[in-house]
Amino acid sequence: MIKKVLIANRGEIAVRIIRSCKEMNIKTVAVYSTADVNSLHKQIADEAVCIGSHQVADSYLNMNNIIQAACNSGCDAIHPGFGFLSENSKFARLVEECGLIFIGPNFEIIRKMGNKSEAKKMMEKAGIPIVPGSKEEVKSISEGIEFSEKIGFPIIIKASNGGGGRGMRIVNEKKEFENAFNAAKSEAKACFGDDGVYIEKYIANPKHIEVQIIGDKFGNVIHLYERDCSFQRRNQKMIEEAPCHFLLDSIRNRMLEDAVKACKYVKYDSVGTIEFLLDNDNYYFMEMNTRIQVEHPITEMITGIDIIKQQILVASDIPLNYKQEDIKCIGHSIECRINAEDIKNDFAPCPGSINFLHIPGGKGIRVDSSVYCGYEIPPFYDSMILKLIAYAPTRLECIRKMRSALSELIIDGVKTNSEFHYLVLHDSKFIEGKYNTSYAENYIKELKEFGEII
């Protein structure tokens, strides 16, 4: 069993991991940059090590410094959290080569599933529905145009080793292709160090559904049901809910079965998600996230499973202590990502000092955060302040509970998007649950046109 963990991350996910480790009697080591000297994760860990300056490349992406900190502090494992190095196969391999446990899947699985083209081919072999697209990376403009005309416009160009909406361009017609292709390759190179791209048929306005899975090192895989992550602005999730309200049981059952089948096919041995695009009654594999997700708390709320604990147990070579029939989906949960951003200025980041903070509470309310009164939100990292999570027996009750929590939340000193979330939860389309990936952008446009808060 793992005894001491270094958390190679910051903010609320580092705090979240430390809390589960404490419950498991596992010692923790936090790493922090010079900008995070007053961070909560540094303060609540058993030990803390400064690994570099405020520059991400010098600290939270500095593999050598992180691994050295783990070795020097006597850790036997590293948890990468999400973002940063969590899906970096090179980092996972280095951790293992240094005699440490990487709390995540095998680095070969990360490498294979991180390459979107290779992942699609593997899923096709596994019998999982995939979006029509190129089998290999597209090398030239002429090749790309020829293939796009074959499957039909609109198409989407995606970075082979991308994620988070970066290195993506939608192309509606042939004349747009050249500029979009070059832009996608340039962004992919800048963000991921690899300019490889592939092409898929663009499915306009689908639902974005992801299935939470856990696999162990003994071939066991279970699902923890699905999440609806369709509320997105510029491919960035803002509100998530579990389970998906607008999903027929027949489709849900097939999707869950396919997610488990996919993970068994690649011999997946950790926590992860299989992401699907739902187009009416058809769904297609989009990608696999080989890490813990930001929105994992809503799955924990409807299943009662501590996903971080299970991830650590699996990494400790302990078989899953759950069978699929043990997992029940009870009630409904919604998560709002509360960010320090100016909604009247195109949601621009708004770092600064939190002068006063009041966190809502009560039955069915959970807050995952790393901020406190007097905390200075640095301008160098993600602008998320906290995740506000509500749980109730039904979806409508959950919406009402979230509205109440949002009205009680007070964050003074920086601008936030909490008022925007409050408006969304009163919109009829959201309440119906039929919204898709274009809904958020359209809703923001409506607010602007009617002169509301934006």
C-alpha cells in the first residue's frame, strides 16, 4: 500500500487529493511555485517543496524538479491530478523509471490514448462507434481537402495530441480549409509540441457525454455512470451534471457497456473517462481522458464512491473492491465552475485578492476549493476559484438547490461568473435538459442582445 504521495499539482485538486490521502493515513507532500507560497494546498500537506518560479514551465511542468522533490522527501508515489503533467506519458514513464508509483494508468496506455488518431483506430478495433474521420494524421492541405470532400463538409481539424479545445478548427467549406489547417497545426505545435492533426466529420450541436470508469491491474473494469458535459463555452466546460437527464435508458445502457468494453480492450488500469458525442440516437467515441476529471465530484455524489481513494488503491496493486452490481445511481448532481472572470469583458480572467468569502452549505451542498479570505488569486494559472456542487433526489430539486447556493455565495474583491450561472439555472432550455454544446454560446449571445448582465 502506498505510504507517502507527492501531489504534482496545485489549487483545488491538490487540496482534494490531500484530503483523501489524510483519510487513508497516507502522508502528503505538496509542491508549489513562488507564486503559490501562500496556497492552501501547501499549508495543509504534511510537507511542502518549492519547485520553481511562477512560470509553469519552471515549476508545475518541471519534471526533474518534481521527481527530485518526491525522491528527496521519501515518497513512494506521485499523483498528477489533472492538467499539467497528468496525461504526459513521458512523465509517467520517468516516474516509474525512478522507482516511484505513478497514480494513473500505465504510460503506454497514456501514450496510445493520448494520440487521437491511434485512439480512434483502437476503438474501431474494439467495436466502439467512432466519428467518420481520417485513419492517420493528415500531412498536407491537398490530402486534407480530398479527404474532407470525401466525407463531406463541415469537418473539424483536431490536434492529434491535443485536448481542452486547443488545436481545433471547424471548416464549413473548401475555401476555408487552408487557413484552418495551418492555424490548427500552429496551435497544436505551440500547445502540445506536436503539430500533427487529423480530420473528423463535424457533428453540429451534439451532446457531450462522458462515462466515468475505474479499472484495476487484474482486468476488472466498472463504470460509475455518465455525466452530461454539454454546457461549454469555447470548448471549455462550465456546468456539468450527472446523470444525463436527456438520455434514453436503451442508449445509456449501450454507452455504458461500450465504455467498459473500450477500457477492457486497452487493458486500462486506473481512473479515467470515455467521452462520447451524442447525435440524436447515435453516439460516437470522441476521446479518452486518462486521468481524474475536474467534474468527478458529481459522480461521487450520485454513487457515493470516493474516486480519488479508488485511484490510489488501484495504483497500490489492490483489486477493485466493487463489482458493477454494487454501483447504484441515486439522485442527481450539478457542478458549477466558479471562475474569477469578468463576464462583461468576454469572460476575461480577473485575478486579485479575495477580501471576503462566504461559502454556502447545508444538506446536499459541496464546495471544492483552495481559496480563503485574503487569498491572492495569481494571474499565472487557471482562473477557477471553486467548484460548487449540489445534490438532490431529483434534477429539478437539484437545480433549485443550486440556485439557492449560488444566491448565498459571496466572493468580494474579484469579479466572478456566479451571476451568470444563476441566470442559466433559470433558463427554460437548461431546465428542460435538452441543451447541447452550442447552447452556452447562444445563451451568452442572447444575454448580450437583451442587455442583461453581459
